[in-house]
Amino acid sequence: MSDVAWPKLLRAGLRDLGLRPAEFWALTPAELMVMLGREGAAGSLDRAGFDALLAAFPDDANE
């Protein structure tokens, strides 16, 4: 069973944000969270995080 609280999300999207059902269902979860002001605790990627990402997934010069 899904851990998603669909009734709560639908209420927030349709009532609080004023979205139409088609607009709500066209959103990605990330888009909906941003619209609801819940962008996440991680925040944006800083330089140290970017450098760590580059080290973990280096570009292949042969591609």
C-alpha cells in the first residue's frame, strides 16, 4: 500500500492552490512540493556537494 496521503495532497492542490484536477495530476511530486512550500531539507547543491557528485560520477572522455 502507498504511503502517500492522497486525500491531503488533493485537498492542498485543489483547495489551497486552486489547481484544476488535470493540472494537479500533471504535476510531478517535486513540482507539487515546491508549490506547497515544502522544497525539502536538503536545500540547493553547494560547491562541495557538486565536487563530490563529480568525483562519484566522472565524465567519460571516450563517449
